[in-house]
Amino acid sequence: MTDPGLLLDLGAAVLAAFVGGVLAQRLGLPVVVGYLLAGVAIGPFTPGFHANPRSIDVLAEIGVTFLMFAVGAEFSQSELRRVGRVGVLGGPLQIAATMGLGVALAPLLGATLFQGVFLGALLALSSTVVALKVLTGRGEMESLHGRVALGILVAQDLAVIPMVIVLPSAGGHAGDLVPTLLRAGGEAVALVLGAYLVGARAVPWVLGHVAGRGSRELFLLGIVGLALGTALAAQAIGLSLAFGAFLAGLVVAESELRPQAIAEAVPLRDLFSSLFFVSVGMLIDPVALAGQAGAVALLTAAALVGKLVIVTAVVLLLGFPGRVAVLAGLSLAQVGEFSFVLAQVGVASGAVPRLFFDLTLATSLTTIVLAPFALRTAPLLLRAARRLPLAGRFFLDPVQADPDAAGLRRHTIVCGCGRVGAELVEALRRRSIPCLVIEYNPEVVRRLRRRGVPVVYGDAGSPEVLAHAAIPTARLLAALVPDVADAERIVRSARAVSPRLHVAARAQRGEDVERLRRAGADAVVQPEFEAGVEMIRHAFQRYGVTGMELGILISGRRRAFYEGADDS
């Protein structure tokens, strides 16, 4: 007979998560905050209804399993290569430096040296969900600092796996550390090899056979069985469920069925991971944390200020401009969901005390709440950084002219050489039309110069940089940077230098069109709208609408979008 207590606990957790998520969303906060607070509301430390933590814990473990499975499935080898130098060098440097910060904080918390290392690992992991949500909401996901932040986030997510294996083993067996680590490493290698040998052949064949039959239910059961089975196999040999689930995801990542597997796993991940966050919230004792307010404030400051300084320094070391470094640091200045997973494993293994788990929860909660507001402080922080006695020069806008720019006449100035800018440059060069690129990404600058394209390295919104682009003799300036605030600065600066110059700008969103027009742009292009217009053209041509009739329809639609005119 069905256990009514389990159903009651499950229903209460799902309902509380829904209500908490909706409230958090209405307040402009990440839904994770709502899930955590929902757990506090139905937990044993607050008055009212109490769900059974043991029932929710079982569902939470399933949530961790699907969370890590989805991470593995989404990181194929081709996508890992895209992370590039920022992820390969910047990620490990940031994690190692933050672990050092944890060691420095350990004496203040009465912790041992190893516990300080573990604390630093917990602080090192930022929330991928929160960071990407904030960057996407600001329209900065494709900006240089957005791509830098993404590279470090990917490295952090991948670092969770060795952390989950090594840190609990090291802390739980301090007396025989080396043999324990060797055994854990050997078991992990054996599991990886076994999964590869079986997964490279058997899993794609089985899933492909099931998918070919057209049964979505059987395919879903196959994905669930793979994720849970590999996770349980990892647990059986002393490793973590999280590691096994991640490994199962990697097996699927190189399969042709990866898109379908991710599509089936994501709803399960979202459902059960929300229950995981609820279970984490149930462990928060508000009264006990109030007594640790000083420690929570210390760790919150370490996560906000310490990670900002560390990420900024790492990105500067990689050769990026100071503005990019500060914005990337602000994007990562919080503690994320994988810290919960690592803290939970550490407490279960005895590597760290339960207090660390509670402090991690409270620190994560406060930093996630503050995350949407952190990037707004960037202008103030940059002004302050430029006044620093020795380090201030690193935060000045770099300017590096190109000697070939001096002789340019009737040329096009391309500000930002991303996907759109690269297409324009290539088209201009094929027609032998002179062009010059202003670019802020040093890697792109080096690549363009190898191809013989004149490049000015610097911020195109700076009048000093524009002065090196021969603006008085230019025929067109195209502001193609993804950040609308940067595009607006470029348009205003160019218009101030040369009032008669024709200026075209790219709008990230529809509402940015009027903003760029007011800044002085003669023409504004919104890529998603233009893609929609092309789809309209193809669709109408299939129905016989061509020639002048189609041209009038398309031009009317463009006029309505860009000028607000009536296209009736």
C-alpha cells in the first residue's frame, strides 16, 4: 500500500518549491533562492508543517544525479575546446587562488589547514545558472567579459568532479592520505575505462535501437537507467553518485542521440534538482545561523570581494583589458549550487564539520541575492581602480594603433569583430573595399593582424581610440558590439568626432533600436528581426508571392519595426 507520508512530503516539497520560485521570480531573484527558502519554510527548524527530511533526501539524491548527468551530456569535446585558454588556464588559477583564500580564513573560523582548503573549494564554485541568467538579462552573454566568465564557469563545473573524489577522501583519512587518494584515483580510472568500453559501443547501440522504434517512453527509461545505474556503480566502489552520473553524461555526449537525451533529461533535472534545493533549505536553521552572523558576513565578503579580486587578477594575467577583468569578476562573485553538492559529500564523509555546510548555504543565499546588483557597480569600481597608485594603469583603456590606418580613405570602420563583424569584414575584403577593425579582444586582434587586416586595439567607445581610426576620412562606421551600452557609447563618440559620418549600429533587442537612434545612429539592424524577415520572404515565395508585391510587404514590415510606421 502507498505510504501516505511519502506522498504528503513530496506534495508539500513540490508545492513549496513552486510558491517559493514564483515569489523569487516576481522579486527579480533567481528561482534557486525561492527553492531554498521553501525548504526553510517546511523544514524542522521553523514553525508549522514539517516535511520528513529523509523522504526528501532520497529525491534530492536523484536530483544531484540528473544535475550531474545533464552537465556531462552538455559538455561534448567540441564544446570543451571552445572554452580555450580562459578555461584551461584561468579556471584552475582562480580555483587554486580561492583555495588559498580559504586557508587564510581557516584560523578565523577555528578550522584546520585541510578544512581551510575545503572551504576555499566551496567558495571557488560560482553559480553557472545565476551568472548566465544575469548576463543574459543584461544582453551581455556574447560580450567579451561574458565569454570570459563562461570559460571560467565551465572550468569550475568540470573541477567539481575531481573535488568530489579527492577532497572527501583526503579529509576522511588524514593518516593514510596517499594510499587513500591512490585507491580513489584507481577506482575512478577503472570506472572511466569500464564506462568507455561499455558505453562507446553498447550504450549508443541500445539507445539507438530504442529510438529507432519510436518509443519515447522506452528511450526515457533507458536514459534514466543509464544515469542511475552508472551513479550506483560509482557509489558501490566508494566513489560518489555525482561522479558516476557525470560519467554517464559524458558517454551520451559523444553519441548522435545526445540532443534527444538532453531533451529528455532536462525536465527530470529541473524537477528533481528543485527538490534538491528544497532539501538543502530544510537543513538551514535560521536561529543557529543568526548566532553565526559574523562568520556568514566574513564568508560573504570573501566570496564577493575575494573572488572579484582573484578573477580580476587572473583575467588580467591572461592579457585581457581591465574593464573586461572587472566585469568578469563581478559576474562570478557568488557561491553556486555545486558548492551544496560538494559540501554535502564532505559532511557525509566526515571531511568537514556540519557547520561548514550551514555556512556554505547561508553564504550562497546572500551572494545569489546580491548577484543581480553586483554588475551595476562596475563603473564605480573601474573609476576607483584607475586611481590605485601602482595597479591603476592596468585598468586604463588600452590603445594600440595600426600604422596602416594612417593612409586609409573612404573606408569602413568595424567596431567589434564577432560573428556579425567578421562577416562584414570578409565581404568588404572580397570587394577590395578598405576597412579597419576596432577590437577589444586581444586574441581576435592577433588573428586579424595575421590575416593582414588593419586593427586598432582598444575600446571603440573611447575618443582616444577613435582618433587612431582615421574617422574624418571614413565613409561608414558599424557599431557591432553585443552590449547595447557599449554600442551607444561608440555611436555618441563617433558622432561627436565626425557629425557627417554615416553610422550603423547593431541592436541586441527590439527595445534598443530607438535608444541607438537617439544616440545618433543613421541605421540600426536587429539580427533576430532580420532573420524573421528572411523567413517571411522564404515562406511567401513558396506561396507564389514574389517580385514587387513581396518587396513592398518586406519594406513595410521593416519600416514598421525600425520606425514605428504603419505598414497597413
